[in-house]
Amino acid sequence: MIDERVNSTTVGVIVYSHEQKRLELDSYPLDCGDRIELLIFGHWIPGTVQLGASGWYMLTLENNVGIRLQMGLTARCCKEMSLVTPRSKTSRGAS
């Protein structure tokens, strides 16, 4: 079997799941340290998700500015998925 890694970008709106008590992006749970990008005034701003005393925020990578994460913000994140595919079988011998 061959293990391939594929990146998948998820774009959506941040929502708060009251049931799970967490932020989600397109049903993907956001945790501290996750790298996301927020769409602000037409520009994608990269950063990491953080949780502080006043709630969830994103700390920008470029200049360490905190941006409060609220429901309705457009965001994207890149998830790495592992795809396992079987190797092709080769015959060993004449028929």
C-alpha cells in the first residue's frame, strides 16, 4: 500500500457549536494552535487559533495581533489528509 498525503482547503464561516462548546469551520472543530486564515477587507490574514480569558481569538503570524473570533467570520484552513492506496499486484511466473 502507498500512503499519500493530500492537502484539502476548507473555506467557510466560523460558527459556535453550543452542543460541543467549541468553534467550528465547516463542521471541522477549531482548537488552540490550529492555523487558519481570516478574510478581512478582501485579504486573507494567516494566524493561529488561541483561547484566552476573554474568549477565542486568532493571533496573526506576521505581527502577533489578536483578532477576536466571532460567528460569521469567513475563514479557511488547510487540512492534511492521508490517502492509503493499494499497490498494483505483479504476477511472478508464467501462466
